[in-house]
Amino acid sequence: MSEFQGKLIGVIGAAATGRAAAPALAGLGARVRVYDERTAEALGETICQIAPYAELFLGDAHYSGIEECDLIVPSPGVWADAPVLRAAVERGTPVLSEIEIAYRISQAPIIAITGTNGKTTTVMMVADILRADGRQVQVAGNTLAGGFQVPLIQAAATLPGNAWIVAEISSFQLEWVQRFRPRVAIITNITADHLNRHGTVAAYTEAKARLLDAQTEADWRVLNRENEATRELMARGSGHLLQFGRERHSEEGAWAEQVAGRRWLRARLSGRELDLLPVDQLKVPGEHTLENALAAAVAGLAVGCQPEAIAAGLAEFKGVADRLEYVCQIDGVDYVNNTMCTNVDAAVRSIEAYDRGVVLIAGGKGKGLDFEPLGRAIAERVKALVAIGDDGPEIAESARRHGFERISRATSMAEAVQQAAAVAEAGDVVLLAPACASFDWYSSFEARGQDFKQAVNRLASEEKTMKADA
């Protein structure tokens, strides 16, 4: 019998969490209420997907009757200090993340990946490795799989025990876990992000680190030895530790190394050293991609994948939409969509991925981060900057403080692409790497990336027409 059978469970949020949690919990024998401050009219078709499984409480900012619930499951978008959750804690009502419930009901083992940057790429690399090893895999969590998102609870409710779930996990989701215990836990890196919600880097790191806390010696921890924050987490948790980094090291894990004049991904496990893949066979550029590949390779070794499958999975990986996504080439200039780059560290790494002229489009809704490292990287490596969005001017000013002056300001993505094209020359790359959230101009980072691609494709069409008319 399910531990949730007969319980009255209040789910806060009728978007992805509500749509997935309501049927899963109802299937476990729970009585479900879904709360959302938005009205039925605002939620639209979402209601039709939830109504068969739950009682709906909509358009009520006071969450009437939620005190009657035996358990509350908040959407990750609900801040941990929200009055409705503080009140629940004060009266002793359990609050559990959707991923906590997913773990408790899942028959399939979970590989969970968090970090500031590289999560989605690492998720997809791990999934490709497992598939190359002949395993059934479902990508879940915050990663789009096949063009849509599969919440972890949805995957957990449907997959058999011989399948694998590879899930991207956010710091927000980890705020309300208790026994969440992935078979493999990967933390790609931790740098300043989401300070508008967590307040400090220490609090943000603490949220991420909860991924490790329930693991036992039968599980695996995969940590970046070259990132200060993750290195400091190596004493935390009981899972078997595997380390990855670009420089050779003597611990169990993976690294990159020159072998006979060629740089290779190499690994060590149970005293055995392995040559996995030449680095030049990775199709996506950048040292950050190499770090993601090392993390994914280590995860593959942890769950028993053959080295040949690890090499094949990484060699076939072609990248992820919205993450250094190649759009097209116009007059010898490559246009690359990295809209998922929503923090300063990711933007710096994106710039460093290219050893040629970069015309950078950056800006959006900042997250309270310091733009100085980005300003320095722009001054050192960027050919021209097109500033966009609410905080584009702050990025521009940080670059000016480092002596950089080739800056323009755009008031739409179409204008930004036009301005970038005007200064780019054959061999350059026009790179959208915003370093900010999208919510000033767009509903999501995906919408921002789509607008960029549409603007680039319009430019390509215009160029083609001009050449045909010439």
C-alpha cells in the first residue's frame, strides 16, 4: 500500500508540477487538491488536464482550506519562505518536493544532476551513454526531452525497474527533500546564481548539496574537483566519490590528458585506467563541454557501462537546443543561440569556447549577480557587444570599466541581430549569451532563443534575396 493512500494532499501550482503530480498522486490513492492563485480563465487548457484527478482551488491567494491537507507539494516556483509554506511548517504539516515523492515511488534508479552550469548538457550526454550501452532511458526533471518536459514524478510513476531515469534537478526542488536518494548524484559546478531567491552563495550551495545527503555507500557522488564550491563538498555525503576535472589527478574519476600528441578523455576506476575518447571527437566546442563529458563519462562508469558505449555516446552527442546551438552561417559568420546562458559564469564560459572573433548579444533580467567578470571577459575576448534588455546597460558599463568601447544598444532581438551582423566579419561568430534571465522581454529563455533564431533566419532570407536580385 502506498504511504500516500488516503492522504489529502495539497499541490500548489497548476503548471508542470500540478499537471504531473495530480494524476500520479491520485493513482497512489491520495485525495488531491490543486491550488493556484491564477483563475481558471488564465490557466486555460491546463485545467482540463488536472480536473479528472483533483479538486481545484483557483484564483484564491489565501489558499482556503489548505490547512486541512495532510501534506503539501509546492511548485518549485513557490519560494520556501512563502507565507503559505511557513504556516504549514509552523502547524507541523509536511512539505515535500515533487522530486521527493518521485523518489519514494520510483522503481527505476535515478541519476540526478544539478549544478549552476552544464546540467542539461550533462543529462543528455549521460542519457546517450546509457542508450549506447543498450539501456532503456527516460530524461526527466528540468530538461526538455523530445521537445517537452517530463517531470520526475511522471517518469517515476510509469517506468519499470529495469529502466533508468536521468533527471536535471534545480536548487528550488531540493529545498523540500528528505530522503531523496539518487543512485548517482552529479554536481557539475557551483558559482553565484539565483541570489535573488537564495540570498547568498552559501545558501545556494547548501540547497544544491542536499542532493548528496541521503545517499549511502551503495550510491555514487560525482563532483568537479576544479570548482571550489564542489571541491568543498567532497567530505559531504556517504556515496562513493568519483572526481572529474580537466587536469590529470590521482583519484578515482576522469580527466583529460595528452597521449601520443592527442588529448584524450581518460578515467580510473577500481585501479584500472581507461582511454575513453579523443577530445577532438566531441562535436560541441569549449572546455565547459569537456567538463560535462567528463562528468557524464564518470556516471557511465559508475553504473557499469562499457567504455566503448561511453565513447560512442559522447561522440554522437550533437548538443542541446538553446545551448551553443548552431543556427546558420550568413556571409561566413556563424550565428549561435546560447539563450540558456542565464548567469555570468555561463556567459564567460560561452565566450571562452571560441578562439575567433565573437560579437556578443547579452542582457536581460539580471539575477543580482556581479557583472565584472563578464565585463573583463568581454574586454579580453569579444569583438563587439550588443546590449539588450533591462540589464544590458549594466553589462555594457562593466565592459567599459575594463576599457571596452565597441558597444551598441538594441531595443528588440531583431535589432540586436541586425546590429551584430553589421559589425561581424567572415570567420566571426555572433553569439547570444545573455548572462541574464529572460523575463523582461520574454516568458522563458526558450522564447528568447526562438526569437533570436527567427531574427537570424529572416536575416539569412533577406541576404539570399539580395544576392538573387543582384
